[in-house]
Amino acid sequence: MVAAACREAAEELGVEVEPADLEAVTAMHRTANNGDPIDERVDFFFQCRRWTGEPRLMEPHKSAGIGWFPLDALPHPVVPHEAALFGWLTAGDGGPPPVTSFGFS
């Protein structure tokens, strides 16, 4: 999982991340609640404050852009389950629990 996060940082942002520089934030079991198995997932979120290289958009066909934004002033739209995570991070109560869920009744 950590190796995959480091690989994705290189593929999507063009930066090198050392596994020791990743801090687990939460694992999120999520659903779009539409019955489609592709929308049933578990995502792993990490925090990283150190990397090598300058972040840049490596896959422009998959994204509208890249930029730095305060968590309380993100551009719209924000993916709903990611918006929930950002809400936990800005709430000031210690962040999300180690395992979270989103979209379930």
C-alpha cells in the first residue's frame, strides 16, 4: 500500500516520495450507493510533507489542473468522499478515525 502511494506520486505528480515520509491518515470504505460494484471501494489516505521534485500535472487527460489550496477554500467541485475527509481534517478535533466510511445508509 505504501509502495503504491509512492508509485502514484511519481506517476501523477512527478515527485519522488520515500515510504518513511508517508503518514497514514485513514482507510475509508465508500460507496456511491448505486448497487454498482465498481463504486464499492476502500481508499487509503496518507499525509506527506516531504518529497523530491516539483509537483506537476503528469496526466493532463485525467485532470483539470493542479494547484495549492487551503483546505477550507478548495475549488469546486470536490469529490464528495474527499470533501468529507477534508472536513474531518479541518474540524480541529484530531482528524478522522483510523477507519472511516462514506455513503452508506
